Amino acid sequence: MRALRALMVVAAALPAVAGAATEGYPLQAANADVSNLASLQRGARNFVNYCLGCHTAKYMRYNRMAADLGISEEQLTKNLMFTGERSFDTIRNGMNPEDAKRWFGVAPPDLSLIARSRGTDHVYSFLRSFYVDSSKATGVNNLVLPGTAMPHVLWELQGAQDVVWEGRMDAQGNASKHFKEFTSLSPGQLSAEEYDAFVRDTVNFLDYIAEPIQLKRQALGYRVIAFLLFFTLLAYLLKKEYWKDVK
């Protein structure tokens, strides 16, 4: 419902601007840190409140998420389980894919692996780079993914922003436009710093669900490397002992 409300309000209320382009807009660093438990908990809250209405995370189970994030079963069922009946259910929504395709032109993708397939910097930059564009059905466009069918569901938090373009001439004398900067059209409920932190927490959670085992994998990797270094030293000393009398 948030997505649909944002779709209607943004499309009706926001003014026209130029079309989309990605040239000159670098990806911003997400600085994801899946060891930050508080950030992951906030990201889980953000996901179920703002993303789960349209998207799913079908490869993650509620109880696995709760165990990893230090969330009690009572907190899980009361605050995070809006679409599941049992704690071992996977994170899905009630949206019919055919309805979604009819409303948005394309069914919203599952987000279980989006941080791995696109990269955390891509997702972070995408959620920060919506700008108003009345030529689009949703009333917005995006610098990272021009022509996206996704409405800016976080517009109440970020506010509305316009994009400033600058013109350039290429070697053949053809004019083109490049991103220069964003300008605020109306403030959101959060400051720019607070919104960036909100998005970072959300991306952090998406990074976690893309590979819940990654912290254990990294820790195991350090132990394996330490073992190999020790074994290499042991093998070298053994080799010296075997060959010490060989002239």
C-alpha cells in the first residue's frame, strides 16, 4: 500500500523535469558492515515496512533472520512478521505477480540476492538518486537505473529532489547532458544525513540476507590462512632438517 500511495501522490503532485541520464553520476560507497548488529536490526525493520509490500526475500526464513540478528521470537512475530504465519516461513508477500506486472509493467524482483548481483554500492546509490519526472507514470526517474518502473517509496523520508544537468559537446559537435547536482524541491521527514543512514541500514540488511553465512565464512578463512602459514613454516623447517647433511 505504501508503494501505491507513493505512486499516486508523486505522480499527481510533482512538477516536470528533464529526462534521465546516467553520465557523470558515480556510484556512492555504501560502506556496508554486516557485523553491525544494530544496523542490521534497523535494516530489517526498514525492509518489512517499506520493501516487503512489493518485494520478497524468498531465500531467507524469519527464524533464521531472528537468530542471526538477536531478535526474540516475541519481537519477531509482533514487529516483523507481517506476511508469514509461522516463524520458519520464508519472507514473501501477498502480492500477485500478475497484478504487480499489470500495475508496474514488470513484477518487482526478489531481493534475496540483489546485493550480490548488483553490489551494495549500486543499491545504495539507486535508493538515493530518485528525482521527479512527470513524463514517467510513477512521477519519478532514477539516475542509476533510468526508466525504472519502481516508484520512490521513500519519498516521504527523503523529500522530492530535482536534478540539474549541464550540457557538453562531444568531438563530433553533438550536444549531450550530464549530471551536475541534485536540488531539493521539498524536504522530507529525515535530514539528508538521517536518510543516508536509513538507506545504509537497509542496504546492510540486504547484504546480510544475500549471504547470511559471510561472517562465519570470513572468520573460517582467517583460521585456514593461519593454519596454512603455520604448515608452510613447519614444512620449511622439516625440509631444512632433511637436507642439512646434503652437500
